[in-house]
Amino acid sequence: MVLSVQEMGQRAKNVTNQVAMLSLEKRNALLQEMAQALLNQQKDIIIANQKDLSEHEQTLSGPMQKRLKLNAAAIQEIANSLRAVAELPDPLAGPYDEWRTHVDLKIIKKIVPLGVVAMVFEARPNVTVDAAALTLKSGNAVILRGGKEASHSNAILAKILRQVLTNNQLNPDIIQLITDTSHESVNTLLHMRAFIDVLIPRGSAKFIDFVVANATVPVIETGAGNTHIFVDASADQEEAIRIIHNAKTQKPSVCNSAEKLLIHESIAVEFLPKIGAKLMASHVELRGDEASRQIESRILPAEDLDWDTEYNDLIMSIKIVADTDAAIDWINTHTTHHSETIISETTENVVKFMNDVDAAVVYQNASSRFTDGFEFGFGAEIGISTQKLHARGPMGLPALTTIKYEVFGDGQIRS
């Protein structure tokens, strides 16, 4: 039986108490069992994933196909992530803040699940499992709506996770997948205030902007990463080359991949040919301002649109800047508030960059590819928030909780 999106919302709301009441031991045991179930059924997962790849190989870029692909190693990594979440502390546990008021009311500030979390995402089947793991661990129900590119992969992954719930005499509606990949299913989800407590979109900047602009349910804005690296005059240049190459080429289709390179004008003539050669050897297309093109003739001219574009591909734009202040001003004008990096050995410049750049994550001398829940020690991530309210940066278990105040009295009335 195929349920409507509204019916799925009602079912999710109906099971919130059941999942919220699960003991920590039970939640962890479920996650461990889910990890093993994925490994036991990896052949079925790979078959479904190959069907997705074959159906969309003509429409997806190479980096996006890599993002979509599930093989034995990727499934093992997903299972490891489930087990890592199981090992994390209980996000609902105390100690809770507790105090007494001037009229001797006892107040406890308790941590509780959000309730029903909806996830809308594109060609990332691992998100199906990561979202299910984190919401289950934090005592929430989840409704997942993936993109058409990963429809077969998402279906088999959700089926396996739901079967584990059923095997443990739990309602499988704790984890639900919307199989309708039409725009209508998203539009319905965006307005289900009666059932959804928070919606988290993951995907392209255009997709996230659409969700934020049209949703009437609460939204946590995530993802889009127009990520910059600024190479200061004092940078260790060999270290800078390693960092930039990793940040751009290790996985170019993700939001923490570097998209823009700013170089201090005093080292540009020396440094740009070296980093340019390294990037072009890895098939990175370089676009740049006039100053960079005068130094390296193989750089293509950058258009105005380039400076605000998240490529998700082997493309990088380069700009020469006068100093740290100019780099900060440029970044704050064009940032998506995701991850920004300075490569520098000058403490004064690093401190200024860290304080003045408006981003969720700011780095010194490290690749932006580390903006990731697993790398931050969160086990997995539900997304990377680029807004400032409720959560910011890689979102792990605490981002899926809220608070309520329990107040105990013995007859007090307000005068």
C-alpha cells in the first residue's frame, strides 16, 4: 500500500512517543543491528544502486556519479557510521539544569526529542541511513524524501532499516521513505505543520533556496558551500598546495569542497604557477580575475556569476587580493557561511580572519573537507547548518533535540 505524504506525516506523529520512550540500550542495539543488516544485504543494495547509476549516467556528472555510487567499501563505511552513532553518549541524558525560584518552585530544564524530523535530499543514498541513525538515537521519528537519482538505493536501504524495527516489535513508521520523487511530494511536505517539527533540506543551493522560500514548517538551512581558501603572504607554500589540492579534488561534488582561491598579491607571481600546475594536472578547470590571468595564461576569464557559484565539480576560480582585510571583505561578500580557510603563519592575520569571517566553520592551515559530522566526532551528521539559530555547522545528535521545562510546586499561586 502506497501512503500519501499526509498519511505518512500522521503516522510519524503517532509514533513519536514510542521512539522517544526507547531506552538508550535499545536505541543502541537497534543501530548495531541495522549496521549488520546492511552488511548482510549488501549484494541487494549494490544491485539497486547499479540500477540508479545506469538510469542516470547520462544526466549526472562524474563527481555526482561518484557521490551516488555504493560499493562494498561504501556500505562498510555506512555501517561503521551507524556503529559510531551507537557508541556516542545519549543526547537526551542529563545532568539537566535544575533550580528553585523565589517562591520555591522547582524547575528542571529537560532535553527532549524534536518529534518528527523531515529530510529532503538529492543524490546521496548514505543520507538515508545517516538521518535514520541520528533521529533514532535522539528519539525522533523521521520522514525521508530522496531524489529520483537514488530512488532504488534509498528504497532498499529504508526497507532494511524498517525491517529491523519490525523484527524488534517496533512500529516501522519510526523511519519512513517517500517514494514519490515528484515536485508535488516536496511541496506537500513543506506545508505539513500539523505533523512535522523541523525540515532539513540537503542539496544544491537552488534547491535549498526553494525550500527555505516556500516552506511553512520550520526549516534548518543547510549545505550550499561557496567555500574560499585565502593564501596569506606568510603561508608555507608547500603545505598550502597540499591543502588546496585536497580541498578541491578529494571529493569535488560535496559542499565542503573548496570553490574559490584567494592569493596575497605579494606571493602571487611565485605561488600561482605552482598551485595552478598542481590543480590542472588533476583536471581542474581554473577561472580567474585579470591579475591571475596575467600570471598564468591558461586560466580562463571568470564571469561575475562565478564568484557566487558553488560548482560541485572540478572547477575553481582564483582572485589576487591585496591583504588579509581585502580577503575577509571579499569572502564576507560572497560566502554562503559554510567553511572558510586561511593558510598563514602570521598570528595577527589568523586571529583577524577567525574573528571577522562570518561562517559556520573557519580554518587555519587545514582542508575544508573536514567540515563533516563524522570528522568532528559526531558519528554522522544530519546536515551542515549555515544559519545561526538553533544549530550551526555540522549537526549531530544535540541539534535534533530541544528543551522543555518541568515545574514542580506545592500549591504556589502568583500574587
